[in-house]
Amino acid sequence: GSLGWDALSASRAPVGGAPELVVVLTDVSRLKAQQAQMEALARERELMFTLSDVGLAYSRGGSIERANEALAGLTGYALDELVGMPLSALAPDEASHELLWQQQQQALVQGGRWRGECALRRRDGRQLWVQVSKRRVDEDDAESGLICSYVDVDERRRAREAVQLQAERTRAILDSVLVGIVTVGEGGIEWMNRSARRMFGGELADFVGEPIAIVATAEADHPLRATHYRQSLGDGQAETFECRLRGRDGREFWVVGNAVVTGRGEPGVHGGHQITFALLDIERRRQAEVSIRHAQDSLQRIIDTAPLAIALFDVASGRVLRLNQMAAMCFGRPGEAVLGRPPEEWFGPGDAATLRDDLKAALAQTDVLRREVPRPVRVSPDEADAERRVWDVRIVSLESTGEAQLLLVASDVTEQRAAEQARFDAAVSQREMLVKEVHHRIKNNLQGVAGLLQQTAARRPEVAALISEAVGQVQAIAQVHGLQVGVSGPLRIKPLVEAITASVQRTFGRPITVSVEGTPPHRFALPEAESIPIALTINELLTNAIKHSAPGEIRCVLQCDEARLAISVHSPGQLRAGFNLAQVPPGVSGLGLVRALLPRRTAVLTLVQAGVEVEAKVVLVPPSITLLEPL
């Protein structure tokens, strides 16, 4: 019941007989079907050629014979401009076209097609990258022409170039760092930077494809033999380790490193993850740490055995960072009670505050702070009575890489100070002995002088009165030196007054009473420079009272208080009318001599009528008088 195609042909028979018509009917259904298929295929090819987004061209003899709209848009030329245009016009230059055409010809001869990427020059002169595919229309006929397709890959190409450039820059940066960078894929080492190559003692080609454990030492649990990184670390996470490595040259060294799991830079390659190892050679640091540790141990041994108290303080907290047994003895506490604690926890409040102040003062100055501190030394903390030792303490600020520190060094100078004190006491004793000897000899000489003057007075009665005054003055001076022979220290006023009073009594044969009022007189002493002037003053006042008084009692009174000393001489008599002490001229005896001897600022002389008595008073204030501590 199907329809078919037949071809009908009719022809007339040859002339010579009765006319005949020859009809031939032929079945052409199969031919018609093949023709319809060919027409449909031609229409599909035309649609593909005209409607495709891929630039298509048919070329023969090196020129374009036909092109589609997509190629016109890609090149910037109109369709009629493309027809007849040589393919070399789309190349950047003639030389590059010739070189590329030779490669294409070789591929076309071998396989009938060529595919690759090249630069295409547009009508406006701008170049862009395209993916080109060329194949022969008839693989067996070299003259059948070429079907050429052009796909715009400019953005992809430039993005890939940018990525490659960035990768090159990154690798150049990584090559310049001192940290060894090794990238390990599932197939082994893929890349390493210059530092890693130098660290491992080889070139990249020596390690590509090898496991990273090739540089690990023999330890079974070596971090480079670990296989858990891909399972336990997420993308971008890191794990830090420290281990020893062995290079190809046999050198072993310590490194500290990180293992980081990252995704592949090229997706689809092997379909796995990469592990990037960052390795820092710390062999020198480890050697330095060992050297520092040995130096610290040696220093600690020196500190422990040194005959000095040594303690190291942290400036910020005041904690004791290090100390030896001598320092614990200096602080009077066990070492474990002091170490790591501030002074407030192991010292009394006063001692802690003093030590804190010294630490602050040492930190503020550039030179060494020096203190001499007496400290009790206790065998146990509960011991009540302890021997006091003297420590020469020195504190200096140390420049540290981290925290500021203060070094305290103290030496026990108790015996040294005791020896110095003994030498000082011996020198003082010797000086006092020499001074006493000098005073004794002066006293003897003055008494000899007084004796000679008395002999002269006996032979020369006409000058006996004047000589008698001189004798009294010499004896007063001798009394000062005589008193300084038997005692040590300052010359006290009471013995001096009593000695001069007794000397005047012996000279003139008239009794004189001595009394004391107020503060105990033993606290009052005369400076060495004032002892002789004051002694002469007392002698003159007593001598003057005896000479000018009426018969009766003569009294010498010492009036003592905390601020001054008054020596008054009371004698019976009457001052002449209009007497004025200021009108008495200076002289070598009597009131004139007294006025000349007394210091003007620290001594006051008065002479007044007190009833039936004449009172001569000398008031002394420091520094003409010295107030000693109570006994």
C-alpha cells in the first residue's frame, strides 16, 4: 500500500512499418529518497553555516571563498569584504602567518586536520586570541579546500595568562624567601622553591615525583612520614611540627614546619589535593639554644658557688627570677620562699618598701646603685635572736631582649667593716693618747712658766700685782690642758669651773662656793676652740670679783637649761655710779680681756648690781657651748 516513484519514457518505433509506441516504466523510488536526503543535508549545512555562533569560513588556495556572519562579527569585516580575502590578512603579520601555516600544512598532510590557538587581527587593528580548527573538505584531495572555524577565546586566554603571570610572580616571591616551600601531590613532590632546594641539597628534578619522606630521618613517627594530613586537615588548615631532616649531601638539621592542605591549582589534574610544606631551618637556632642553655647552666653554677649574694628581679612585677644560697641568706629567708615571689611576700613591710624603692631608683639611673644594709642572719625563720651582718648591696639595670630586669649583687662586709672599725678605733685611741700627752706636757710647761713668774714676783715686789694676774691666767690655761689629760671627748663645763675656782682660791686665799642650777651640767661641754677663751673669762671674772669686792662670800653659779648656759659670779660690793660695761676698753686683764675673748654672736657679758651684790654673768649659746646626749 506504499507509494513509490517511477520514471516513464515513451518513444516511437522506427519508420518502415506500422507506427509503434515504445513505453518504458522504471522504479526510481530509491533514487528519489537519496535525492531528498541530499537536499535535507544541504539545507542543514546551510543553516549550520549561517546560524552558528562560531566563525566559519571556506577557503581554497589560501583565500576565503565563503564566510558566515559570526566570522564577520569576530573580525570586524563585512561578508563581502571577507570573500576573496587571503587568510594571511587575519594574522598579526606575514612572518607569523607563514610560520603557523607551515605547522598547519604538516598537520593537514598527516591527519587531514589542525587545531590550535593563535592571534587574530581585526579590521580595527586590535588583536584577539581565537581557537582555530581547520580540516579538508576531502581528506584525499589536497585541492578540495578547507573548512575553518574560529572561536573567541581572548578573555579565557588573557585570564589564563594573568593566572600564569601571578603564579610566576608568586613562585618568584617564594623563591626569594628563606623558608623552604614544598608542594606535594598524590604522586609525590611537584614543586619546591630555591630555599627548599638548597635545604635538601639538590635540584627540583632530583625530587619531582619522590615522596616528601625522602628527606626524613629514620624515626618511624617522623612528621614527613605521616599520612593523616589529607584526612584530618580541612582545606586551608595547618599543622605545625618540629623535626630533623637529612639532605642529599648527608647533612642533618632541625626544621620547624607547617603542613597545609589546599585544592589543586588546575582542577581535574589527578583529581586530588595538594599538601604544601613550609620548612624553616632552625639548626643555628637550636645550636644557639643549646649554647644558651649550657651558658645558663654554667652561669647558674657560678652563681651558686660565688661568695656573693646574687638575685635577679623582674622589673614589672618585682618577682625574684633567680637567686643563690647567699642571696637567700642575705634576705633571711629560704630560697624556695623567695624564688618567683615579690618582696612583699617574703619581707616585712618596711624592708619590702625599702627594697622596692631601691629597685626603682636603680632602674631610673644609669650607674650602679650602692647601699650598705645591716641584715639579721637566721638559721631558721623562727629564730628570735640573730646575728646582724652588714651587706654591701649593689643594684644595676640589665638591658634584656624581652622584659627589663634588675641584678642585685651583695657581699658580706661584716668582717671588713669590723676590721675597719677596729683600725679606726685604734687610730682614735692613739690620737687621744697623743693629744693627752701633748696636753700633759703643755700643762707642765705652763705650770713651770707660772712658777717662774711667781719667783719673779717674789724678787720684784713692785710688779708683783701684775705678775700675779699673769700667773692666774697661765694657771687657768693650764687647768684646761690638765682637764683634757684625764678624760676623753669634749671638755665638760662643770669640771672646768671647779678647777679654775680652786686655782683662784689657792692664789688669793679667799673661799669661793660653786653651785649648779637647772639641767644636769654633765650634758654641757666646750668646743676645743672655745675652751681656753672661756677658761680665761671665768678666771678673770673670779679674779676681778676678789679684787674689787668687800669682805664676804663669793659665789659662782652655773645655770643650765636646754638652750643655753649661764656662768654668774656674785660678790659683795657696789658698782660706782654711772658704770657702763660698754665703756670698758679692751685690754690684757680684767673686764677688758673678757670682752676681747668672748665670741660676739654666741656669748653675752653683763655686769649689774643685784642688791648688795655685784653680779657678773656670761651667757653662752651654741655653738660656743655643746649640748651632749643624756647619759
